[in-house]
Amino acid sequence: MEPVRPTGVDVPAEGGARSGAPDLVELLKACGRGDQTAFARLYDATSSRVFGMAVRVVRDPAQAEEVAQEAFLEIWRTSGRFDPAKGSPLGWLLTIVHRKAVDRVRSAEASTRRDATYHQQNQAVEHDSTAEAAAASLEARRVRGALASLTPVQREALELAYFGGYTHTEVATMLDLPVGTAKTRIRDGLIRLRDTMGVGA
Amino acid sequence: MSDIHALSGAYAVDALDGDERAQFEQHLGECETCRAEVASLQEAAALLAETTATTPPAGLRDQVLTSIATVRPLPPEPGEAPVVSLESRRRRRATAWLAAAAAVVVIGGGGLVWQQTHDEPPSRVEQLQAAGDVQRFSLPVGDGGSATVYRSEHLNEAAIVTKGMPAPPDGKEYVLWLQHGSTMTQAGVMPEGSDNKVLFSGDAATADGAAVSIEDAGTEPIQPSDDVVALFSFDT
């Protein structure tokens, strides 16, 4: 096949309304048939979300790149198994990325990681102009709005689990919650987020 | 709500440790309610990525596109068709032309060196037959005929080569299957004719075996009929 070039036309409004992006369902189907051009378009439409989440979870940009690459490879390999009846393309692929990122963070659990790289991570995000653009995007604002409707402890538990990659037991300890309570907070928070955003109904 | 159901949210954000994750996944297999809830909560969790979008380094795109070029996407999810003792079915249905084949004969690995007699590149079956890690499994069929399955884990391909295979009954056709654990996945249909070379579609590298069954022509069965006429085990 021809070397794949950037298509140039389908770079979506970053973080923009999901409906404005190329049809990810069709792209995934084509990927399942081995269409590398479709995969390049899928990459262009999702790489900021994929990389941004990976870097937020694993903190170290070089490791985040590795995680993103592994995740994209997995997405390509399993693209034919994506079932639109079971969920959205973004939900499906970001679930894959998140699992990889969390597994990485746990397996590479250098005792110093979280403290030592915290500063790095903040800088990486601060200095990225696209992240700022994304922050200003409508979708990101809606999500932030929905998050604001969670109770503080729900939001904290959810963010520590999702972005921190901590287990619910660790989250309980960090938030001084009785063991077994954090999982309830996480679940309640997610339900609230889901219902406020009207997804996954 | 019992404890295990309450793990749905933590599972959706990968906040279970290894043991809990395995336990909950087992539970998911049995609990439709939790499957639906987890799916919806994963959708919700994925929204959080909207708030952290960050342009990746430019080099990542090339790395990713290069890496996928060497990997074949998996075939669609197999239908959940449990193999109810294929072995026993096969024994039960001692189809005439297979009567003598009580066991799979493993002829052994070893690459054939394909010889390029024309300018044409070797076919995929020829490449497979010549692969360094090729495995070869042969069964007698019909009156002096044979069916041989070749498999290469490295190439992630398997093929069946038939010689002197009897025609299926009227209105029937031979269907190919790959077996993964207790699941059989349809892997193609044999064309007409007694001598064929056919690649299996599907994930051959991880398959535990292959089979040929007789099915009503033109149907797309999701699991083999009882009429399994050849079964190849990849265990060596």
C-alpha cells in the first residue's frame, strides 16, 4: 500500500462536538478490513484525546507516547471487533487507551514516580496550546460543567481513579474514606456524569 | 446490591486490582445488568478525556502508522458457539470417507522450499507452505484422497490443501472452521472440486485446531453442524 500521508482535510475541530468529526464507526469498520488510510484518518481524529489522556495518567510524555502507540496498535488489531450496538467508537477506543495507561502506571510503579514527575506533567499540559484550545472547546466545557455537579468527594474519588490510575482501595486511603466506600463514590460520580451528559443510555 | 455489583464503577475506570478485576470480569460474563451498566459508565468515563486533549508529538503519527502496517486486524468476534465435544461428534458421525481416519496424523513441521518456476510471486498458500515454522497435519479422505492443513504462527495463516476430496452431497458444501478454546469460528467455504488450496480466514496463530463440516449450501452457520468430516488438532 502507498505510504500514508496526512489527509489534511479531516482534522476535526479538536475536542469539538462529537458529531462534527468524521464518522468513526465507518472508519473503524474500514480498519477492520485492513484499510490503513482509514486508520490514518482515525488517528487524526482521536490522537489528541488519546495522547492527552495517556500523558495525564502516566505523567511522563515519553511513556505516554509508548502507551499511545501500544493502544493504537491494539485499536487497529481489534477494530473489526468494535460493535456500534454496544457503545460509541470514542468510548470504545478510550477504554482501551485508559486500560493500557493504568496498566503501565501500575507496572512501572517506581516509588518516586508520582511525586517526581508531578511537576513535569503540569508543565507539559500548561505549555501545550492545543490543550488550551481543547479546554475552551464546547465539549470540554460541558464535561467540566457536568463534573461540577458531582459532590466534591465523588469528583475527587473519580479523578484519582481515572487520572491517577489508583485502585479504589488506594483512593479510599487517600481520601480517608472507609474501605469499600470509594468504589461507591466512583460509581455514583460516573452515574451522575453519565446522566448529566446523556451518554450510554 | 451485593458487593460484586458495586464494583461496576471502579471497573469502568480500571480502579480494580488484578484479582478483583478477574473476579469482576467473571461476574460480567454472567450478569447482563452489570454489562450494560459498565458499558454506560465507560462511555461516561471516556468523556473525561475531553478535558485533557493534548496534541501528540509529530513523530508519533509515523510511528503508529508504521507499526500497524505489519499487523493484521483480527477477524470479527466469533459467534459464541461453544464446541460441544467436537471429538465426540466426529466419532459419532463416522462419515464414510473419513472412516479410517481415527486420529490426526501429524506429519511434522519443516519448511518446503518453494521453487519459483514462473515470474509470478508465490501465492499466499505457497508462502505459508514455505514458512520456517510451518506445521502440517494430514488426514486421508475418500478413496485415496487427502486433506492437509498447513499453519504458520509467524504468518498467522492456515490453509487446507485437498487432493481427491469427494464432492459434498447435493445442496451441501464444505465449510472451514478454526477452533479457539471452546469456540468455533467459521473460516471460509471450500470451492467446488476435489483438489483445492484454500486459506482459512481468521486468527490462525492462536487457533487450537481446525475443522471441516458439511453445511447447507449458501447458509452462514455460526457453529458447525454435527456433520464434521475432518478435525485437525494443532497440539503437537
